[in-house]
Amino acid sequence: MREDDITKMTEERRRLAKGLCFFDANIWLGDPEAFPLAEEMAPESISEVLDRRYVTGGLISHWRGKTVSPQAGNEAVLQSVRGNRRNLYVIWTGLPLFLPESGPVPGATQTPTEVRAVRIFPKSHNFPLVSWCLGSLCEWLSARRMPLFIWHTELDWPSLYLMAKAFPKLPIVVETQVQKILYHTRPLFALMRDCRNVLLEISNLAGQGFIEYVTWEFGAERLIFGSFWPVNDPLVAIGMVIDAEISREEKALIAGENLRRLISEA
Amino acid sequence: MGDGFIIDAHLHVGRPGAFFAPATEPDDLLRIMDKLGISHAICMDHRSIVEGCGAGLDAHRELFDRSNGRIYYLGVFHPRRAAACLAALERAKDWSGFAGLKIHPSCHGVPGDDPSYESAWTFAARHNLPILTHSWSVSQYNPTQYLSTPDRFENYVRSFGQARLVLGHAGGRGTGRLQAIRLAREYPNVYLDFAGDIFCYRLIENLVQSVPVEKILFGSDFPWFDPRANLSRVLLAEATPSTKIKILRDNAIRVYQLEVFQC
């Protein structure tokens, strides 16, 4: 009897998960830093793994872009997705444009068509999140309608507020993974109230009722599905969306439509 | 109560000061439980987690009655307030809905292998009660977690074989999980719940492969985390329905001896 109930609940969730066409902003290749139990995902296994977790495609990142150098990560991630027939695109790692950095970084070389977004690591790469240092990259991204991604562990909220105000046409996606975003919701939600160009990736937006709160207060357009795979399991964020107390249309926006629109303009 | 049958074996009520939470109170919890098919829960209030049990147990007893027996509760043992906590536990041990003890070495600043926990283990063993402990991995950004690594509980587990220990959060996201798995494999009285943000890829599948399925309990850590985060990953995991029902219900009934639920 109970097993029948479980089967029914499982099938219902499978149907919802498949129907929402999840498109993932946060798929990672390379050796996960500081997660000793996480296993590196092989590029050739991406398609099979995506299918098993109800994800139709997304943006690929490479750990080397944080741990070694942006150039090393950018080269590696581009090689990994070229020739892959899946619906996969690339996030490159960026640096301030002022100094003439060599190699494949945004603004320094021609940007391949697969690259649809840029992520920065201000703390790891030792530059402040301020206009006089990073403004040139923000202008470059704004001109190309390309979104900027940033982990919440790599920023400070007052600086991000000033950057978002200074570049109102630049979509800035705050990523929630790695550490608990719930301890930062007081500044985060105030920032989202004041800066409409700030969006939120949801891989760790698992606090009670947060999906509904953001949807009702700021709009479903502000949420971006991401998994932080293979450190995190996509089923966590998928579960938060499919069971959310919001409309089917709002779920579809969060699951993938927002991200597809965001990168299609790049 | 509706058609719910799932048991959330690790959650809280009360307002946490450290973060904004839209819903934290018992009525919020019951509404969410109804929506998700969660019939019962094992609860500890936030104030008792910080200060140790006392008046919080009376509030829990009232909540158990008011919820028609749906929200069971644990008494928090604070090793720096041992005498007061033991007195409160002694008073509550026969109350309806009282389901065991909770310890939190990281919150209380006392390592899990400290001698000051011995009276709690003795109490649990004498009264055939389980102990739920916070457990985690050594963390670069949360230093007090080293007080709660699973290995620290091993001597007590060995010495008090008649007391059941649930390693809350299954040792966390790092190497503490390997310790938790080892203990669950070696000791019949050790169990794991994966409440919280142990969002590791294929965690459910890996735990099922690593320890007897009877050792694994579903929990949410509400209101820190939404029960939906862990519920769908169990339902959508690559596991059989019989495995899922054990994780989502049967194991909690057995570990916490929720007699009203015997089917």
C-alpha cells in the first residue's frame, strides 16, 4: 500500500521534472576544490548524466578557472564542450580588463560563440569588486548583453550593491552554492529589492519558503535554475522547483526559460 | 492529517536569529507537513538547542497534544548545564511524545567525546532512548564543527551499546561522512539522518550502497532548510520503492520507537 503511494509520488515528480525542461547554469568539470568526496565528471559522460537527472542542457564551467587560472579554465572548458551535440554552452572566467592579461580571457581575445556568460572570483583572484577596477569588464559585458556570474562567497554585499547600481543594464547572477546562502538572506533580499538587474541562482536556495518568497516579492524572472553539479545533486534544486507553491508558468521560467533568454541575448 | 505517511526525523521550530526565515512556527510547520504528505516529525525547538532543555519541554508536550500526536520531541542535553537538563529529562521521560535526547557539541562548545556527556548516555541507555547528535566534517569556514566529527562518538557508542545514536547530517559534506558510514557499518546502534544541506550528488544512492538501508533516516532541518529539498531527491533517487519507504518512514518508527505508528 505505502509502496504504491511512493511509486505514485515518484512518477508524478518524474513527469513534472521532465516537463519543465531544466536548463542548468551550474555544471562543473574538473577537480572539485575543497570537496574531497565529490567525483570529477568526465566530459564524455555529461550527456548520459544529464539525462539521468532530468536536465536538458546548460552552462558548463571548469574548476581550473578558479583554482589554476582563468586562462587554464577557459581553455579546458571550451575543449570539453566542442563537438558535444547537447544543448551546452560555456561560462568563461573573467578578470579586470585594465591590465593586459594574456591568453583566453574575456575582452583580451576574440570570444568564442560557445561562451555565453562570464564568472568572476574577486576574492580568489585578488581584485576588489569596485568600479575603478572592474568597471571596464562590466562595460564590456553590458555592451554584449552577456551576464556576469559570481559566487556569494566571492563578494561583499555593499560592493555588489554599488556595482549593480553602477551598471544597471548588466545582469548579475548571484550563485548560492558552496556555503549556506540562508545566512545572507537579509542583505541579499534587500539587494534584490533595490537592484532589478540582480538575479539569483538556486542550487542552495533551499531555505524554507525562499523560492516562493522571491517569486512573490521580486518575480520568478529573478530566479535561475542551477545545480552545482557534480558537487551537489540536481535533484535538490529540481525538487524545490517542482514542489513550489507557484504557477506552472513561474516554474518554467525558473527551470530554464530565464536562463535561456539571458544567454540568447549574448 | 490527510494522507501523509512520511516522517521528518530532524526538524526545529522557533525563530533563529542568524537568518531570515519566512515560516518558523508550529502552525507553519503543520501546514507544510500537510502539503508534502509528512504525517509526523521529530522536533527540537531552537531555544532549547542553544540553552538546553527546560521549559521548552513543556511547550513541546503541549504541541504534541495540540498536533494530535504528530510532532514528537527530543530533550536537548547541554553538557555545561548537565544537572538542570537531566532534571528536566527525568521529568519528561514518560510524557507522551517524548522520543529521546539531542546533543549538539558544536553549538555547546564541548567535544562529542568529552566525559561530560556520560550522564546523558547513561540516561539514554537506562531508559532505552535514542540520542540524536549533530555531526559534521572538519570545516575551514566553520571551525566549531571539529567538535562534532563522527569518530568522537565512537567510545560512547561502544560503551553504551543499548543506546541508539543517530548521527544527524550523516557527518556532513566532507570526510566526516566516511566516518559516519564506518560507524553505521560497524555498530548496530548507529544510524544516519541526512537532514540539512548535505546536497552531495547521489548521496541517497551512495548511502544505500554503503550501509544497511535500515540505518538511513529522512530529515529536513526545517526551518534551516525546506523539507522539499530532501524529499524529492529521495523520491527521485535510483532506489526501489521499498527502500524509499524505509528511509522516509519505517526507520524513524523503529529508531525513535514511535509505537503509535506500528503498521
